[in-house]
Amino acid sequence: MTVSVSMSVKAGALEVEHVVLELGGRPILKDASFTVAAGEFIGVLGPNGAGKTTLMRAMLGLLPLSKGTIRVNGAAVVRGNPSIGYMPQTRSGLAGRHVRGRDFVAMAADGHRWGLPRANAAARADVDRVLDLVDGKTLATRPLSELSGGERQRLLLAQCLLGNPKLLLLDEPLISLDPRHQTGVVDLVRRVQRELGITVLFSAHELNPLLNAIDRVLYLGNGRAALGTIDEVITKPVLSQLYGSPIDVMHVNGRIFVMAGDVEVDKLDHAHEDGPDGDSHAHDHDHDHGHGHHHHHTGTHSHDV
């Protein structure tokens, strides 16, 4: 179900109606309904196992709905939708790769996995365009192994922007980045989002890095979804419903802390990284990146960016 919060939005870039999602026989979402307006920046939050990754994969057509409908820009969900750009949770293997930054982006442009990209003029122009968008030209000739986590995230964002998508799904892009790089990634996504007028769903373990960027927050928990402003959703009554247990919300020096007893909730989440949400980090991945690009990654999946 959806926890009721007030909202007034125009026609949706993303419409979720009475969606029921299950994973391995376990209910993830129960009758969730919400609408994200075109051009919104939405922070997607919730405890580990709440369904953040699962919901994004359903939007990509990679997981079937048990009930309900999802529409992207008015059209039913379809696998390989070119209007969606998708950044999956990043694999640790990127840090050891010696491929140049430009070639790494170009691999997604023509659908190749790790082979040499084709020298297609249109693809080259699109790669140039997205590298410019993320201020990544200086990274183009450097191997991934020499880049910082924040610099690699710039290239991953560039991949997502290939083909001019209208909706970006960014799954935990801040994990393992230090606070400075977290701020840089959030600011970059916000700038690109505003420049292109696109819609962004940005999932994260913690709200604070997103506080100054997001328009609204989508909080998942206990099979429910609440979408609204921070003041509407990040409250003791709403979050206690979503967690199914008493939750306190504390405002300290411009930061917000969600507490379960004396422990900050996101600290609890990090202690249980292998949740049943599909967020487990040691399984096969079959990712369609939204541009019709199909990448199959096998092996350990971690947040050691």
C-alpha cells in the first residue's frame, strides 16, 4: 500500500498504480501507487531489503509485476526502453580495469560488453556529448584503474545519458564514496538533470547527501511506499508506519537523522548489506541499460568503487 501524503503534481513521467512486487515468494511492495512528475529529482530511500533495487528493475521490465501497472512517459513498461537510463550498483571490478574512460563509455553506446567499440560516427558524437555533459573530457584518455571513485561515477553517469533518455534510474551511486565525492556526484546529477530537463530517481542509504538536491523523497518500507516532500515523509508517524516499529526523526545542524532507538537507521542497514531485496552483492546481473544495451555481468558485485 501507499502511505498517504499530500501531493500535487502534473502528468507523470512515472506512474505506479496498485503495484504488487514479489521476490523469491517474498512480498516486496504491496499495492503501491504514486506518480513522479516530469523533471523531478526524487530521492529513493528505505531500509535494506525494502525494494529500492527491485522496484527499479521492475521499471526496466527486468522483473514481472504480480499485480498493477507501471507506465514510463505514458507507455507500459517494456524491456530495453530507450527512454530510460540506468546505473546499476557498481561492481568492484571497475577499479582494476585498464580500459580508457572514453572506450568504457563507448562500449555502452554500441551495446558491446568489453570488446573494442565500433567507430560509428553517430556513436562517437553521442559519446562526445555525454562526456561534455559530465565534465568528463579529461577522463577520456585515462584508464579506469587510475580514476577515483567519483571520477568513475562520472563515466557511469555518462553511459546512462547516451541516447537522450528522459528518465534516469540511479541505484546507490554514492556507496563507498567519501563525503566530498558524494557531494560532487549529487551536484553533478542535479546540474545535468536541470540542464536536460529529465526525471531522476536516485536511491541512497542516507538522506543527508541529497538534502539540497531532491524535489521529493520516495521512501519504501514494510511493503509500503510514501512519496512527498521531506517535511511530509521524513516524520515520526510516516516512517514508523514504513518500518513497522517506532522511529524517531532528529534535526541537528541542518542534517536529518532517522533513529531506531539509539541507533541511526542507515548504520543498521550497512550491517546487513546482503538483504533479500535483490541488493545482495554476490549474484549474476542481467542489466538492460535502458538504451537497448544489454550487459550481462557475472561474479562478485560489491560497492568497493
